[in-house]
Amino acid sequence: MTYQWDFHVVGQYLDLFVWGVVYTVLYTLGSIVIGVALGALVCAARLSSWMAFRGTARLFQELFRCTPLLVQLLWVYYALPLLLGTSIDNRAAALLTLSCYVGAFYAEIFRSGIVSIDRGQREAALALGMSRGQSMRRIVLPQAIKRMLPSFINQSVIQFKNTSLISVISVADLAYMASVVNGQTYRPLESYTVMALFYIAMLLPLTQAADYVEKRLRASD
């Protein structure tokens, strides 16, 4: 028997999808902002002359880069409260985990961009009387940011998609709302197809923009 598509039933819950999109965007942007700050701190620690800082930062990175985000979400929400002796709000757990996860990747992007700049340029800046901070701001970072940008944008796009995993701890993002609509309508094909179309509508312009930026940067080299 041929399946009969019926988007009219699912369309009655369009407001839930829209709220799901809003929450998805908010969690994505929030985790990116916090992740950038966290990544900068971890990057600075990785480049520090103090072995304790370097070791701690490396441990943080490997912990979050070498375990699946889904596992991290479940551990922070269900296991961490047992260690702390208190419950953790699912929204706070989602934002914390997303931020730490993407921060670990941002830290490596930042570190790789900085160390890719010829060390001789920093030594020349110091020889001209600049401080280490001045040489970093005026010589290294302007070049490093240009090299970091494509990887940074690609990682941010991946983060947008990763946000869908927070639905497993009942955070009302787009994926969670699609499940709610399916539970109300018993129309899984329509519910999850609409969800996929929303993701495509949001992510396609971002991926195209990332490709455009990367091509412009290559052309300017």
C-alpha cells in the first residue's frame, strides 16, 4: 500500500517548529560565543611556557575531542549530578556541554593558526623593540586569523548541526519539537521531513558562505 503524504496535519503545529528553530539558533550562537572565549583561554594555555597549563589544556582538549558529543551530553546531565550531589537543569547542561565541546575544537584551530606563522617574524618584531603582546597583536594574529577563518566557519556550521543532539536530554530544539509533533500526529515522515527542510534552509546559506569565504581567502594569497 502506497503511503499517503499529508503535510496539512503537521502544518497545524508549525508554531512548534518555529520555536524549535529559535531555540536551535540560540543554543548554537550561545555555545559559539562561549566556545570562542573558552577556546582562546585553552589556546593561550597550550602556548604557555608553564608545563602545568599546557598539560591541563591538552587534557581538556582530548577529553572533549575524543568522546562523542552525545556521550558528553548524557554524562553531564545524568552522571555529573551524582558527583556534585545536586541536579543540573537540562538547558544549562546542554549549553555547558556544547560550549566545552566546540571550545576544544576552536582552541586547536586558534593554536594551529598561530603556530603556522613563521617564528622568525616574532623574533624580528622583538628585535625591533616590540613586546610579546604587541608582536602577537600586530604581526601574528592578523595573519593567523586569515588562516583560521575557513576552519572556524566550518566548525561553526558543524556545531549548528550538533545542536540537534540536545534533544536527547529533552531540550526543546528543532529535533525535539519534531518528535513532539510526531507524537501528536503519528506522521513521522512528514514531521521529520519538515525538520530536515528547516535545517537545510538554515544551513545551506551558511555552507555556501563558508565556501565563498574560503575561495576569497585562497584567491588573496
